[in-house]
Amino acid sequence: MAWFQRVKPAIRTTDKRDIPEGLWWKCDECGAMLHKKQLEDHFFTCSECGHHFRISPYKYFSILFDDGKCTEFADNLRSADPLGFTDTKRYPDRVHDTIEKSGKTEACRNAHGLSGSHPLVISAMDFGFIGGSMGSVVGEKISRAVDKAIELNAPLVVISQSGGARMMEGAFSLMQMAKTAARLTRLSEKKLPFISLMTDPTMGGISASFAMLGDINVSEPKALIGFAGPRVIRDTIKRDLPEGFQRAEFLLEHGFVDIIVHRKELKSRLVSLFDMLRL
């Protein structure tokens, strides 16, 4: 039974939702009206309150790779339908519609290039494709990113942005938690660092697997990080929850996150780390 399918690599197209529509965006945090150029100059963060907007893998590539130059790989994988799943629509139809509407082909992109002249492999998730959910293709792409990091003798950065496992693939999706966690042990054996960057949101099976396994766990400010949502937890344990208990700052205070980095400082912090490790 096929978990995913391969297609002939297509010419890279820019995600349709990767380009802001209109000249003004409203900050979800403080309500400030921000001009597109202003957002771009601040790495798509609010200049008033520091709120980090969700951005696509391609934007992270442009921020982290030298001159935004990189080579994408494993871009020929597409979701199959191992369970013949149907809810309000057939799973293949949902995938097809998402591709048509967004221009995105999966919830994960892989690329390698140079960052501060250091070789680097990045696997970046995309909430814009079915909530960034992890199905078989995402698990396979992260696994291949590990293999590429070993091939290039380079550190691996995985950027998490996901609501969790992809329910349309059932157990096949849950298996990716073990698959990715096991694959990451190969980096440890080769003494290559794995940096986990958690962005908003990093939830469900993502936080329960590779996202929390970094040699260094990094987060963007105020990112939502956890397993179940706060309402589910509160209804289950019948207790009030600490204020902001699933935000990056709370997790930093309790040892689950090692460092919180503003997006504008992300590349310089990573390069400093690579310099220190003499990679």
C-alpha cells in the first residue's frame, strides 16, 4: 500500500498565499495597520508589538540562507490515500483543492544551502497546507532532510508550524512520529546538531515527537506550543490552567525551550552557534 506518491518535479512556483494581498495588514495582536513594505522590512513581524505573522517555508529560506539562495529537494512527493478516507469530501479531492487554491503542494519544504558560509539543511513546515498537518509525505520529507544533512555533513534545522497529525491518514500519520524521531538519532550518531525551531503553532503529534527533540530547542516569541489545546485540557482535568501555559515564554521558564529568538535575529543566532561549533 503506497503511503505517498512520487511525481515528476515541476518548475517551482511561488505559493499563491506567499504574497500578501493588498498593501495593508492588520496585526492580530495589537490591531495596528501595517504596510506591506513595513512588514517585509521587519521580517513579517509587527513593528508596534513584535507579533510574529505566520510565514511560508520560502520566506524562512530567504531569511536563513545567504542571499536567499538554496536548492530545494524531495519536492516530488505527494499525498496518497492509503485509507480511502472521506469526511465531507474525499481526501484526494481535499488535497487537490488545497493545491489549486494555495499553490502549495504539501505541508513541508526541504532545502539546503549556505548560512553564514556554513552548509545548512532546513525542513520547514507550512500551516497553509491543511493546517501544516503531518502525514506520510511530511514524515518522509523530514527523514530525507536528515539523510541530506548527513550527506552534506551539515546541521539540520526543522521549522515546526503545525496543528498536529493528519487525521485523514489515521495510523499512517501517527507512525510518522516514531519514524522522524528514530531518523534523528542518525544525526546524533554522526555528531551533527539538530536545531528545532518552534513557531506558532507547534501542536499535537509534532510537539510530541521531533519538535521537542532538538539538541537546541528554539522558539519564536509567544508561539503556541503544546499537545492538546487548552480547552480540551481544562475540560479533561477540570482545573483552571496557568496563564499562558502553552506559550513559548512559559515553556522557556519551565525548561522545555532553550531560547526564544526574534525572527530578525534568527540567522545571526544560528550562525553564531555554527561558528561556536566550528561547523
